[in-house]
Amino acid sequence: MVRLDWWLAGICLARALNGLVFMTYAATLPVLQQEWGMSAVAAGSIAGGFQFGYALSLVTFSCLADRLCPKKLYLWSLTACALCALLFAGLARDYLSGLWLYTLTALSMGGNYTTGLIILADRYPIAKRGRAMGLFIASTSLGYALSLMLSGIAIPIGGYQLAFWITCSGPAAGALLAWITLHRTRVSERPRRKGARFTREVLRKRPVMALVWGYTGHSWELLGMWAWTPAFLAAALAVGGPAGVHAAGLGAHLAAGFHIMGLVASFTMGWLSDRLGRAPVMVVLAGISTLCSFAFGWTIVLPFYLVFLAGVIYAFCSLGDSPILSASLTESVDSAYLGAAFGLRSVMGFGAGAVSPIVFGWVLDATNPGAAQGGAYHIWGWAFSVFGLGGLVAWIAALYYGRVRQK
């Protein structure tokens, strides 16, 4: 089992602090939609802009990691994210400023995800890699949960502005901790074999492309769900009583519980895949999360404790295969092309994750006529079903990966 020594604890805590800004917008969305006068499509476009920026950043930094030192890219990305997050907290006060500044933050922060995975792959052997990456991704979930919890406290007290300042201060602390933790860490060089090509090592390898497509469907489902779940929970709570900023704050608190379940799922499922194999665990998790996507939105008519229970299962299964997909990719690709493979995966996965919140918002507006002009959203089932399409892609890809990996 991976020992949680000071090095792993440091890199994971830095990742958690950086993750505070990732859920800032989702946590405050119910309030921002009213105060910034946004339709669901406009609201989804800010989440989409963030995901587009993050995808572009991921692919750029991932490809650079094959040429430059992953450690340096990782640290400077964290530093840039700290500065951009503080700009977002201080200057985002309407739709346009929010769109541009949140996208700028995403452009800066993509360099500390895949480079972090490459650093972990260099440090830990294959037999322990699923658990190590599970802890790293679990720390991301911890950051998301803390972001939602802190926002839930801050919104009723000081509105979205206070929530912005509190959560956007996390990346600065995370960058400082990462510089301290990695000060003496060395990352091995990864020379390319003679005759090796990107097309041969990545595009023509069926197990690799199965994982890339699986991650694409996984991201469409997961990132869209993350963007809209706090607003859905606020709507479900409003059905039973609390409304406005109180429902938004409580919705953020409860959505934080979903990310805690994602934390548990990342570590336990990464560990389980080390023991049972990557493909079987991915198939089960992707299958259950797909069913949850098609069912979750319709639960708004049920008692809230059933809504929350369904959400807990949804959160666990939709994130549980993330470290498995990452560990599987490091085992399937020539190490000299690992950054490029992560880059391709990132542009497809986070590109899909940028589109899905917008499509969700369009379906939500279309199935709730008049809600965009200030009314309430009562029908959420069709919109959440949009995420189920990505879940199906992830499930089919996991089945295919299991088949071709055995050959």
C-alpha cells in the first residue's frame, strides 16, 4: 500500500488547495444567475468557458511535458493559477468579466494535473500506481468539497463576493506548499526510442485510444454533473421550503458531500483496481454512473433524502474510474509519449466537459419555458440525461479496453 509520507501528503494537500477555485463558480451559480441576470445557457457558458480553457491548458502543458521538465511546468502552473484566481475574486462582477477571468484562471491551472500524474508515475511502480494516483485525485475531490463547504458558509454572510475571496485564496497556499514539497524532487528524463512515433505509440494503439475515448465520455458526464449539481440541489430544496441565498448555500454544502464521496471513491477504486484489474472495475463504475445520469434529474419530485442518497451513489461511481483511467494510460503508453497521450486525452475529455454544461443548460431552458425570465426550473430529468450519453461512451470504451488489453 502507498505510504502517505510527507512527500505524498504535501503534493496531495497542494492539489486540494488548488482545487478550491475549481468549484467556486458552481457553488455560487444559483446566486450569480440572479444577480448577473443570466439564463441557463449563459450560466452554462461560463462553466463551458472554464472547461475549454482548462482543456487548452491541459493539452499544451501535457505536450510540453515530453520536452520540458514536468516538475517546472507543474510548479509554474500552480503559481500562475494563484495570481489569476485572485484577479477573478477581485474583478469578476458580471457575466462578461466572470466569463473572461474564470477562463483565464482555467488557462493557468491546467498545467498542474497531468504533470502531477507524470511525476507520480515516475515515483511509484505500476503495482502501487493506482493507489498513488487515487490519493492524488482524491485530494482534488477534497479541494472541491472544501470549496463548496466554504462557499455554503460564505454566501449567506457576504454573498458571492465573500465566497470568491475565500475559495480563490486556496491556490496561493497550494503553490507555496508545492514549491516546498518538490524542492529536492528529481524527475527522470524520458528519451524517445529510435523509430517511435506519436501515431504508432498513441493513435494506433487500440488500448490507448479506448482509454482516451473512455475518458472523453467520463468527462462529459462528470464535469457537467459537477457544474450543475449544486443548482439542482438548491432547486430540490426550494421545492420543500428554503429559497434564494439560503437554498444556494445549503445546496453548496450538500454538493460538498458528493465530493467527499468522490474522494473515497478515488482512493478505494484505485486500490481495488490494483487488486482486481483495471477494466472490470471501470466497467462496473461506468455502468452504474450512466444509470444514475438518466435517473437523477427525475428524483426532484421525491423526498429530499432520496434525492441526496441517489446523488451520493452518482458521485461515487462517476468519479471512481478517474484514477483507474489515468493509471491505465501510464501503463499503456511509451513513457516518452505519455505527455502527448495525456494531452490528447485532455483536449478530448475536457473539450467534452466544456460542451456538456452548455447542452445541459439549453435542454433545461427548453424543457422549462419561461424559467429563463425569472421563473423556477421544475423539470431536470431531460437535462441530466444529456450526461448519460457520455456515460454510455465510457462504459462501452471500458468493455472494449478489457477485450483488447487481453490480446
